[in-house]
Amino acid sequence: MSKIIITQEKKDNRQDPDSDLHKLEVRTSLKRYWRMNVIFTIVLLTVWAAAGLGCGVLFADWLNLYKLPGTGFPLGFWFAHQGSIIVFVLVILAYCLLMNRLDTKHHNELEKLRREGKA
């Protein structure tokens, strides 16, 4: 029979982070943060859909009238097979960069509120 050892987690002297959520300034900051996150997601998914579905499927016949410079491949064919993947990777990169900037801005805003005693 095994023994179960229960340890009590040691708490430090800082405030409970959940108590900040009851303050109006913090909730407003969180709403702005998530609104921007959703906007980034919708815009970037639209770009990806336009490249993947639009250029690779819907407009492929029109794009096939043009050749990819240096390769001779029709542009619609290229978008259907490789272009949409490249655009997807660029969308991921853009999302990472945008979210890093947004996270830094949000963190700085919360730190400023804590310094002012509003959080």
C-alpha cells in the first residue's frame, strides 16, 4: 500500500493575481487585449483563405494565364501546391510577431496600473 503525502504549497507575500480581475481598469485592459487578438486572428485567417482557396481554387483558371517567373509553372498551379503553404507559414510568423508586440504592450499597461495602485 502506498502512502500519499500531502504538502501545502508555500505562498509568497504577493497579492492574489485573481483579485486584480475585479478592478475596472484591469478588465478594460483585458477586453482590449482580447479584442485585438480576435482582430488579428480574423484578418490573418482571411489572408490565408484568400491565398489558399481564392488563388489556389477559385481564381486558378485566371491565374493560370500567367507563368511564375523563372519556372514556367502556371501561377494558379503554383498557388494551389506551394503558394498557400508559404502564405500559411508567413501568416504564422505575422501572428507571432503581432502577438509578441501585443503581449508586451499589455504587460506594460498592467505594470503601469500596478504602480499607480489601480490594480
